[in-house]
Amino acid sequence: MQWLDLYGLREDDGRDVDIEGNAARVWFDESGRPLIEFCLVDGMEHGLPVLKKPRRKPGEGGAPFMLEGRLSAPLHMARTFMASV
């Protein structure tokens, strides 16, 4: 993962955690704040997991890479960001 190189971290430096029922690994800074979170959602294709697939009007292309999942990545990222400020 290129983000590990950015912070000078090794894969072994991360800790296994649970993010909304999904196995994940998190790398923290010296003060304990998360720097990087890596979460694989089993059974999901490549895309952005959201709790509910966005509604589209007829004729609209929509958001093909927003996939319904067990967690909402945008909501989780917002919560993580707000907890760090």
C-alpha cells in the first residue's frame, strides 16, 4: 500500500480491528490517532460501499461504483475525520 510508504510504516506496524463488522487493519501515529485504515468488505465488487444504493431518476446514469454494502465508507470516513480534529 502506497500510504504505508508515505508515513514510513511497515505492514506489521498495523493492528487488526473491526470496522462495523468487517475485519480491518489500522496504523496509528505516536499519539494513538489513526493514520491509515484498510478494510476489505467480503463479497463486494470494486466500488465505494454505501448503506443504501442511491436512487436515480429515469434516464440518469447514476453512480455505478457506489455499491450497497454493510457499511457506509463516506460516513465512516467523516466520523474518523471529525474524531481527529
